Amino acid sequence: MTWLLTGGAGYIGAHVAHALRAAGEDVVALDDLSSGVPERLPEGVPLVRASVLDTDAVRAAFREHGVTGVVHLAAKKAVGESVAEPLLYWRENVGGLESLLRVVDEEGVRDVLFSSSAAVYGTPDSDVIVEDGPTAPINPYGETKLVGEWMLRDLATARGTRWTSLRYFNVAGAGSPQLGDTAVANLIPMVFRALDRGEAPKVFGDDYPTPDGSCVRDYIHVADLADAHVVAAQRLRDGGPSAVYNVARGEGASVKEVLAVVREVTGLDVEPEIAPRRPGDPARLVASPAAIERDLGWRAQHDLRAMVASAWEAWTAAR
Ligand code: WQD
């Protein structure tokens, strides 16, 4: 069994590559290096430098490496950018998946593990989000992830493809200091960058209907997320049914609570500046991981402090 891991040189992709190899799985990474870093890949994982949009290159990779399963992470994932550049997101995320699935179909590959997102839920009004709840994305990024799930469902109906969609919640931390998140696009690295610059970290609104007024999210350690990919991929390979899973801890943390942990871990003064709300931010996004725990026996092992501490170690190591 050889897994083609698209986006394998990315922050999350590299953690998945390491976890698959540690579990004894054969992996080949395919990455266009638009944001990936080849040095993140573990020994024994060849890198095919190509975009999933290059169908011929994808087909050649399938044949050269005897690909028998796909773990698809390659995508654009910045919500704000997706609003400004929707066609880029439709091309890369939906066009890229269509190109990849065309080869999956032609080469008779049966198992596809898909990186989806909490963004498919939009701004749900439920306290805890479950997979069969309403999906109503509010930005092009979330729409492309939901459409990706539909494409996989339709291919499965037509060809018997087995697929699993993992809906990531808020990913943070680092499995090792070399694998930190170098894209400063989410709360924790954005706070670190402010601290490095001697600036006050920003809280985007503290007038939300939450206990301390700041937004609540379900943070998940990237190492736990990578482990979820291993168990999901192995279950597909062993003939498991198609499924959709939230990958989350089922526990919310507010922006202010995250800042308090950053203060504990770094020992720095983290007095924030209260900034205006960010458009499109739901007050609370917390998921139930009951389905993935029940079906795959997976449960997050790391808490918020472990995420912040490992992220800070990687951040300071990269200085
Ligand atoms: C978290 C909270 C901000 C920075 C995003 C994507 C989602 C998924 C997870 C891929 C929010 C607040 C942030 C700052 C702040 N990605 N914040 N000050 O928006 O919950 O989710 O990542 O699948 O699709 O949308 O993550 O880290 O941007 O923000 O107050 O300097 O922190 O308002 O409430 P988000 P985030």
C-alpha cells in the first residue's frame, strides 16, 4: 500500500507524513511547494514537485510509485484570501480535487482520505457541532471544502470509491521544533509575531455572547490531527465504510484563555488590545468528536498548554 500524500510538505502535511511513516505506511508526497517546505519531510518519503492541477504529473506519480491510496491535503486555506480571490480557491481546491479524482478513477484506486474543515459549518447555532448537522459555509474556502465532500460522495456512488472526510477544527502546535507553522495566519502564531514585535496582541472583539466576550474555538494539536489521519487511512485500507468526522477535542477555549496560556508559557506580558470584530467570525465553534472516537477509537491526547508550548518552542527555534 503506497499513499500519495498531496500537500505533504505543508505544516499539517509534514506531520501526517511523519505519522504515516511511523505507523509503517509507505508514502510519496506530492507538493507544488507554493507554501510547502521539502525539509519537513521524513526520510524515506520521496517528493514529487507538482500541482494536483497537473493531471499528467499526478498520473505519472501514481504509476511510478504504485499509488494505492490518496491522502489529499493540498489546498488553499486562508478564509480572507478566499473572499478576495474566490476563483483561485475554486480552481485550486475544487479544480485540483477534480483533477486528482480523475486519476484516482482512471487508475482504479479505491481509498481517498480528504482534508475538510470546520468551515463547512459556517456559523452554526448549535453549542456542540455534530457531523450530520447543517452545513452552510459562509466563505468560498468553506464552500470548496463542502463541494469536495460532494464530489467524493458522487464518485463513490458511481465507482464504489471509499472515502473519509476529516473536518479539521482549529489546528495548533508542533510535533517537533522543526515542524512549526510558518504561515502566520492563525491566532497563536499571530500572537507570537505581535510579541516578537513588541506589540500588543489583538483580540478581534470581546463583545460576543461568550463567558469572557471573546470568540471560542475548538483547538486541536497538529500531532493529534496527524494521528487521526493514520487511523482513518488504515481503516479505509482495511475496507472501512466512507464517513465524515469532526477532528476536535470537544472543548472550547476563548481567545482570552489562549492568551492567558501564552502568558504562562512565554512569561511575557500579553496585555492585548481589544480590536474590532473580524467579519464572519462565529462566536463559538466547538465540535463533538464522539463519532471519530466511536468508529476509529481516536481521541486527542494533547491539551491547549501543550499546543501553545510546542508552538512557542518551534517559533523560537525558527528565529
Ligand atoms: C481564531 C480566533 C479570531 C487572530 C480558521 C479557518 C478555518 C480553519 C481553522 C482550516 C477567531 C481570533 C485571531 C488574532 C484574534 N482553517 N483572533 N486575534 O478563523 O477560527 O478558523 O482556522 O480549515 O477554516 O477559518 O482561526 O486562528 O484565524 O482565529 O482575536 O490576532 O482567534 O477572531 O475568533 P478561525 P483563527
